[in-house]
Amino acid sequence: MQSLWLICRDTKGQWWSTVNIITGNTVSPWAKKQDRVILLFEDDEQVDKVMHFLSEVLERTETDKKSADPVAFVMDVLLPEATVYALRAVYSISLDKAKEMYMRGTEFDSR
């Protein structure tokens, strides 16, 4: 299975969604959530790569709307958005199904 990091980096729809959220053209459903971010990546290295990528996108996107706390914005808003788009691509499911999967979090096998 392709890593979530590669899909976050290479998914065109994800890219435009991220830019639209940064510029304020789209309101992210994650922007007002008080829940913690659910991480579904295979390891910390992938999370670091995605965080770095999203931070670069935030930094390079021209907008009048700058976040007071860029790290929190990436962690709380852009990372969940990127994860949902990656899940959609990995599992070939709809965006709504990917959001449901994200909200369920990891499911462990009881074996």
C-alpha cells in the first residue's frame, strides 16, 4: 500500500483543498473542532514529512489571512484535511466515507 505521506504530497485535490482553506475560500470542518488530531500514519517520520509539506504550503500561499499560530493551524486544520484526502485515495472511497474513517480513528485487531 502506498504511504499516506506520498499520497498527501501527490494528490491534486488535496493540494487545492489545502490552498483554499489557507486563503479562506473554503471553511475546513476541522477548524472549529476541539478534538485532538487522529493520526493514522504508519510512523512518526511520515507525520513529520506531512507536517513539513503542509507548513511549506502554508508559508508559500499568498493570503491576507495569516494564522496567529501556524503550527496549531497545520496540526489542527490542515493535517486532518490531508489525512482524509489520503485515506480517500488509499482506499478508493468517497470523501464522506474517508471523513467517517478518520473520525473513527484506528481500529485494532483483537487477535
